[in-house]
Amino acid sequence: MDDATHVIARKTVTMQVTERIRSMILSGELASGEKLKQEKLAARLGVSRVPVREALNQLEAEGLVKVEAHKGAVVSGVSIEALREMYELRALLEPWLIGIAIPAMRPEDFDAAEAILDQMLDRSTQIHWTRLNWAFHRTLYTAADRPQTLDILEKLYMNTYRHFPVPMRFTIGSEAMDAEHRHILKLCREGNIAEAQTFLKDHIMRGSVSLVERLQRAEPQD
């Protein structure tokens, strides 16, 4: 194997390991505050410690992992105030982005978004609900051609929704969520930028209120 091939192979393994650990965090399989031992993760994933170490560095940049010198890595937690701020940032960025995207959206964009919503109603795909939810929103924003903003939003989105335990995600009113998503899509199809922006902002902030209330109720009482 020449040097170039070796580098490509190593990068491929690191990407796969990063995606696997990311999925374990987002699903709640690895909980906030849990220690991430490189040797244990390496054995669990059947790889050496090198791609695990590189994966943890990448996940630290995404805000999912915290690496401390001489202490190792842990799954990062976040305060309720930080969660509120993340939602506030989303509520600023996403309406702006959809306002740019709507004039550039094509019929196939609307069809792709609708297909994702249909998948989200299928119980067999519920374990992937978080990914599908982001895929729906991303599909609406892609036509804006703002890749850096999309990257920022994906990190914000994943860091907020991983704090919904998986069972909770399926009891927050899937029918109501679906109705809101389809209304956003309808406004996009109609080219109604102002109403789409207003409704989308309200949609995001309703999610913030719901999450904060549920997390506060879940906190241990003194």
C-alpha cells in the first residue's frame, strides 16, 4: 500500500468511527457526562486507538465531546440556558435562510421534503427521527446555497435534539409536529416568504419551550 492509499484508508476508518460514536451520542446510547475510554471504544468498534482519538477530536469540535488534559474525554453536557441560546440562534438563522431558499426552490425539492415527512410517520423509522427531522429542514434550506450556515445549523440542531431521550421524542405530539412541518412546506410551495419565516420561527421556539419544560420536570427535586 503506497503512502497516498494508506492516508485515504485511514481517513475512511476515522470517518466511520466518528459517525458511529456520533450516532451513539445522539441516540442517547452514550449519555451526557459518560467517560469515553479510547481503548474500550476501540475494542467495541474493532479498530485501533488512532481513529478513535481522531474521532473524539472531531466530535469535540462539534460540541458533542469534551476532552480534558490528563482526564480524557466525556460526552459533553449543556445547561438549560445554553439550550435556550441554541434555539434562539436557530430562530434567527433558519428564517433568514428559508427566505433566501424559497425563490430558488424547485418542484423536486418540495417532493424530497414531503417524502421525508412521510418517512417520519412510519414507525419503523422512528429510531432515525432526529436525523430525518434535520434532513427535512436541510432540504428546505439547501437551495439557499449557504453551506457554512447549514454546517452551523446542523451542529446546533444535533446538540439540542440529543437532549430529548429517544422515548420522549415519540411522545411530543408527532401528529402536531407533522402538521407544522407540512404547513411550512405548503408556505414554501406557495412562495410565501414572510409567512414561512414567521411560522418557522414560532415552530422552533415552541420546540424550545417544550424541551426546557420537560428537562426541568426531569431534574431531581431538592
